[in-house]
Amino acid sequence: MSQRTDLQIIVQALTAVQYEIQALSLAIKAPDTVYKEMHALQVDAKTLMQSAQADADVIATVELAEKRQFPPSYDD
């Protein structure tokens, strides 16, 4: 696939990590008052990680299909 798609997957994963860090930071600062916000960030992070993994799986499947459809030529 394209480098842009690969970068989008990386950005999704890094954003998910950022959400997890924000959630943990909130939990440390004020555990009683920010539980709902922390939980929402964790849900967002989980969703983004799943999306990034699904995108990576699709790319791997497409690349495998392309290799099968267009096997390398050894005639060169």
C-alpha cells in the first residue's frame, strides 16, 4: 500500500497511545472526579487501536493478494 496509508495507521496508533497517557494522567491527578472522562479516553484509544489493526490487516491481505495475482517474474 502507500506510505500515506501506512502513516495514517501509525498516526491512529500514536493517537490511541496519547489518549491512554491522557487517561492515566487524569486518573493520577483526580481519580474521583475524572473517571468518566478517563474511561471515554480509554474507549477512544481502544477503538483507534482496533481501527489501526484492522487497517493493517486489510493492507496485509491486499498485499498478499497482489503477490498471488502478480507473482515475481524469474525470467529477468
